[in-house]
Amino acid sequence: MEDRTLAPGTRALVVFCASLALLAAGCAEQGDTGTSSPAKDTGNPVSTPTASRPVPSGGKGSKDPDDINGDGHRDLLLAVPSRGQNADGRTGVVFGSAKGLDPSTHAVYDYAPGTVVTADLDGDGYPDFITVITEKVPEEESESGWYTDRRRPVVNWGGPSGPKAGGEATRIEIPEGGPGVDLTDPERGDFDGDGHHDIAALRQDGSVVLLYGPFTRSGAAARTDTRPGKGSRLVADDIEPSGKARATGLLVHEGDDGEQTGGVLYPARAGSGLSRSPVELRDGNATAFGDYDGDGVRDLAIGDNGSSNNEPGASVEKPEWDSSLAVYPGKGGDPVTHKIPRSDNSYYGPGGYTSADPDGDGKDGILVATDDNALLIEGEKRTKILREGPPRAKGKKTPARWRHARPYAAADFDADGKEELVMNWGAGTLFGLYGDQPSHWWITDGTTARDKTAFTTTAFRGRG
């Protein structure tokens, strides 16, 4: 049997700041003395804890894939930026409590933001960290000694304190018989609705590999399946945090060069896995799953995220799809289209969509970023949510159009039945154009002007 444990030199996980200084003041590498400054003019001061608490351990486990330490309280994964050329950021975790998120209790992991997927693959009640690594392997048909890159997912197993610092990652077993050896873009889900967490990932030809849980500690799935496609990105419906079994659908999105592109939806089917009859979707680079009509069935929103391809000869968006989103009902039928406010001076635009239920009525709204605020769309109702970064940051004046925070996520962190909204903001063009390098975070009290908490993150000193 193949040894699926990575060699010590290729460990995927490092936990920084074991003594944990402050997330609000930055979790700095040795020799890096980062500082933070609170956001201003929001009416809600940014919390700056003066001490860091150790990560709570000893949780008995839960069914929530975002309860990293299994103590029954949902946690928040976020990006911690790095300074320096060609420097990847890292992934931070703000741990939850009975009162909601606690910024003074946190950990930072040596993963670039956007590469981490959390899911309880082995069913022990503690989410595992799934990432994709690149290995150098000899080219099979070459005598020159050249090496080629192989990309494949690995898992760091979770526990009562989260993944173990210095723990060795395990390769996830890839089914044979497909094109190539790479497997990228993992997404979590429960695609057959049996309560076990599953993984979907892309092969080199854009087809989808489905890996159904529970997994063994050697990295083998309980069973596997495939779906055809020409995807470059996967988007899966959320796993139910309460642990209630709910089959999750999967969107296979086509690649793009800035222009809006479409994809196909494989609807969820409890007991048997994803449907084999995909639904063709309109173009749109922003997507979200939720129950937008309150009928108890999950729907899909897809639409314009504001980006475009302005190169000569590039395709343009259809007028009826520009600055709009469409909701595809889970029970079938024609999609319902909603317009999104947008100004003429936007190039790369506000970003993706987030489903949110801030009033706890069981009916989701769609939280989108516009050019001057975040907007919660609930049928015909529109609610603006505004948070702003400081007028000056990094020694420079912040342009007014780039002070607005953007929506990042929504979840019920304090278990009151109502979801809080997570907003973020960062200084400079990387955030202004693309939403990268956020440094300021707000956990709102629903759609009100009040915050449950707010904090800042300071960049690591990057390598390179």
C-alpha cells in the first residue's frame, strides 16, 4: 500500500504565534513589529484587545464544519495579509464563544488565503484542513532528469484545539482512470445528504471528481464518482451547521478573463448524490446558495460581479445581464432577475455574493457589494449596510470611493437564531480593485449600524 503521509520536509501546516500576541495588533513573525489602527467615522470603534487568550480546547465535537475546535461555537476563517513582493498571506481563525466571536482568541496558519477548505472528513466531530500542494515528480517518459509539477489535495486532521501544529499532512487518494494526476479547487459539501462531509474537486480537463465521506486516516474516500464538465472553479452549497442532513448542490463554473461567464448546476439529490442532468445557467461570476423564497428548498443566485474584459475584441455582457443577478428556484421554474446599482466608473467590481438571514425568519437575502455600500436584497426590499475604513491609511489619503467595506460572510455566531454580517476593508489598490489584502473587520448586529465586535489584522512580513 502506498504511504500517503507527506515527508517532514513537505508538511503543509505551521501554526504561527503559539503564544498568540493579538490578532487585532497583528500576529507577527519574529522581527516584525506590525501595528494596527482603528477604522474611523463608522460610529463603531474597532476593538483592540489588550491580551490574548489561549485557544479553548476540550470540545466534544460538533457537526459544524466551521467549528474548528469542536466546542459548539462557530468560528471564522479569514485572510491575514503579508508584506513583501510575491508574498502569500496566511489564514487566521477567530474562535467563537457563547457570546459570539472573540477576536482575542485566535490562531494563524501557514496557508495562503483562499486555499483552505474545512470539513470533517473522518467524522470525529473536528473539522480538518484541506489544501492543495504542488509536488515535484520525475517525468515518466524523460531520461533527462526533468521534473514536472503535480497538484493534489492533502488534509491536516483536526482535533479539540484545531489542527496540530507541526502535524504531517496526508495525501487524499485520487481515483484512477481520469485525465492526468492533478486534482485542484476542492470544495466541501454533503452531496448525497447522508450527514457525512464530502469533497468535490476538478481534474485537468475540467471534469469533477466527487469524494464521499467518511474518509479513512490514510486519505481514502468511502466511495467516488465523477461528473463531466469544463469547469475552472467549483461552488458548493453550504453544509447545514446544525448537522441536520441536507444534500448540497454543486455549481461548475467556466473560466474567464475578467468577462462574465456561465456554468452548470448539478442539483442535489438526497440518498444518491448529485443529479446527472445539469442545469444550464446564465452568465455571471458571482454566485450564492440560499433559500430566497422561504419555501424550505435551496435556491441559487448567479449574476454580475462587476468585472469585465476590456481588451480589443473581448466579448461584452448581454445588456439584460449587466448589473443584475438571477435567482434559480430550487423547485424549478424560470429564474427571477434583480438589478444591482452600479456606477460608470467601476472596472473590476465589487465582488461576490453572500446569503444572509439577519432577522432569523428562515428566508435568506442576497448580500452584494455595490460601488458605494453593501446592499441586502430581500425580494423587492433593499437594505444598505455601510462600514468605512479610515480616511488615511498607510500614510496616504484613501479615495472616498475606496473607503467602503465589502461583505465577506454571514453566520449566526452567537446562536440567537439571527445571522451577523461579516464586512471587511483594506487600504490600497489591491483591495479597491480586487478586494485583496483586507485589514479591517466588522461583525455587525444584523443590518443595524451597531457592531457585535470589530478588529484589525496586521500583515506578516512576507518572504521574497
